[in-house]
Amino acid sequence: MDKKLLNSPQHSNENTDSLVAEMFLDYIILEFKREKILKEIDKTLQDGNKELFLKLTEELKKIS
């Protein structure tokens, strides 16, 4: 039967796993937002909406 100590490296691994999971989710959310903005930019180009195009490109720069 394995005993787990309070100061064992396992807690460090749990913290690392949690941090990696959080970083992964942040990355996925950022990529989703980026793709959404790119699609909106394509639509503004088709519609000829220069004002919205400029706004969206600024948003894209902020998250890139």
C-alpha cells in the first residue's frame, strides 16, 4: 500500500498538470477568437466595410 506524504513531489505534478491544462485552454480560446475575427474580416472585405475592417484588424493585432 502506497503512502502519500504531504511534501511529496506528487503535489508539484498536480500543480503542473493544472497549469498545463489552463495554458492549453487559454490557447484554444485565443485561437477560436482569432479564427472568428479572421472570418469577420473576410466578410468586411466582401462587403466593403472599411471602418469595421480597420476595427477588426486592430482587435486581431491585440490578441496576436
